Amino acid sequence: MKPLYATRILDLTRLLPGAVCTMLLRDLGAEIIKVEDPRTGDYARLLPPLIDGMGAFFRGSNGGKKSIALDLKTAEGQAILHRLVATADVLIEGFRPGVTARLAADYETLRAINPRLVYCSLSGWGQTGPYASLSGHDLNYIARNGVLGASLEPSTPGAQVADVSGAYVAVMGILAALLKRHHTGEGDYVDVALSEAAMPLALAAWVEAQTRPANSGFISLRGESACYRVYTCADGEAVALGAVEAKFWANFCNAVEQPEWIEQQHVHSRQPALIAAVAELFRTKTAAVWAARLDDADCCLTRVITPAQLLADPQIAARGMVGVGERGAPWMRSPIRLGEDTIRRQPAPTHGEHTAELLREIGYSDGETRTLMKDGVIRPAP
């Protein structure tokens, strides 16, 4: 039995953070019900590349979830949501602050219906503060929280840093609130700001910025030290050297027959010249040659691979982290591994696929459902 067996979660979010959050919770055993707008649904449904008319990312992150298409701008839609809330353990929303109050879906309203409800808000800047109502995306959040500025040369990252960090923080907050409810019988409110969720990723840079004296022996973890840096090789591919500890740096220097570099590891003034020398060395051979040569040197050197190369990586393959499923839809499993660790792949729901089923479950008759459908409050399965 999975730890979140018999836990019902209502997901009012769209796009990436909420999808990843509920994907992780689904793999822990929770029942996920996506509450989608009847007209467009989750925008990720139509984000290319499309597979049989459905976004590949949506397919990969929403398998095994249920979908109800519900217009929360109507009194009838709000009444349906309230009935669902009475049966739920958790609700996750990703609107800008203030929007849920207009939809009668705010925490105070829903807590009155279900005092045991754990309510999680996922927003860019959090529910309070001068930025709370501002728009933004992943790049904006990491630009304003020190993560992007921690790089020596800030550039657009190849990953959604704040979005995924926010998903993980939301999972932690929700699980903590469920544990608290187990002891107290009461639900709680979880306020997750994507901008804050990613801040600990730059914790070392923050501490360094506040405490590092000029020309100290501090080893930088942002590319200012030769022992911790990405280097380009002869074929244009890159390798990552993470020889922070003295023993790993010594192993590297000896393996490349440069023992004179060993004592320079902590000499701040020598880093520019040392970086240039190491960079010149790596440009003499391909990444594959360097990896083969240094594989047994125990010096924390790895090749940089692209997302397209993940399937072929032996470690990732052995752990079953990624794969390609039905109709060529890529998937990535939850990195949380418990017990027997069985995860069953299931298809993503069509827009409103479970609307009639869920309405029947919470007491609506078939005639009432047909009326709601005629009035545009709900959308039936296609």
C-alpha cells in the first residue's frame, strides 16, 4: 500500500509547477482530480510538441489523474467544487493572489466546508509582499531571488528552476500539513512562492557573498575556482570537474601529470591562470577521451550530457528514471523511492473525461448533469 492511499487531491493548477507537484503525489498513491476550465482546460494540453493532439509534456506529467471540466465563474460550478471539497483531503491552486476569493475557492471559504482540508497556494511571489500581484515566469523568479545572479555570466538556464523547486516545496508542505492533521485533526494553509522555493539552490553563493573576505582561500562553487568548473573539450563537448576536496583535486592533478597544480587549489590569486591552464589542457582531447582517461582517477569528473542522451545513460537506465511510453510520449518517474517502488504507467485524462463519474459520486443525478452540460457549467468527456 502506498503512503497516500485513499488521499484525494483537487488540482486547480495549470502548466508545470502544479503538474509536477501532483505527479509526485500521485506516485505516492494519491487520487488526483484536475479541475479544469470547460473551454480551454489546462493550457499544457495544447503546448507543442503534440502527440495525437495532446501536448507531450501534459501526457508525461498527468498520467493516472482524473479530469473534471468545471466553470468556477458560475454559482453552479462553485457549488460543485464545494461538494468535491467536502470529499477531499488536499486542494492545490495556482492563481494569482485574490483570484480564488472571486471564485469562492479561497481557503477561508473552503475551510468552513471542510475543516480538515489542506490548502496549498502555488504562486510566483507568494501571497504577501510588494511583488505578490506581479506577473512572472521561471526566468523572472530566479532573476529576482539571487539564483541567476549567482552565475558569473547570467544566462537563460536549460531547466525550469523555480517551477520545479516550487513543486517539490509544495509536496513537502502538503505532506507536513497532512502529518499535522493526523495529530490535530485540523487542516492547514500552505503558501508556496516559486521565487522563494528556488532560493536555497543559491545558499552557498549567498553565504559566500555575505562572509567572504577579499582574496580569501574560499573555494567558489560558481566557477571561480579551477577545481569546480565546466570545461570545453576538443570536440566542443563539455566535462564537469567537481574536485572540491583536496584528495580529489590531487587525484586529478596527478592523473593529468600536473602535480605542481596541487598546492594552488586554495590560492585565490592563482585561479585565473590556473583556470586558463586547465581549460587549455581539456581542449587537447575529446570529452570521451578525457572521461575514459579519468574514469578510474576518482577525481569527480563527468561528461556533460544533453536531455536527448538521458535514455542511453547506463545509470539512468538502471534506475528506470525515464522512458518513452504509448504513442511515443516521454515520461520521467518520481525520484522518490519507497518500499517495493512500483509505479504503474497510466494515460493522461482527456479534457473532462471524469466529469459525469465525479458528479454522480457527489450526488448529482443524470438529469442534473445534462442540465449543467446544456448550461455550459461542465464539459462532458469528448
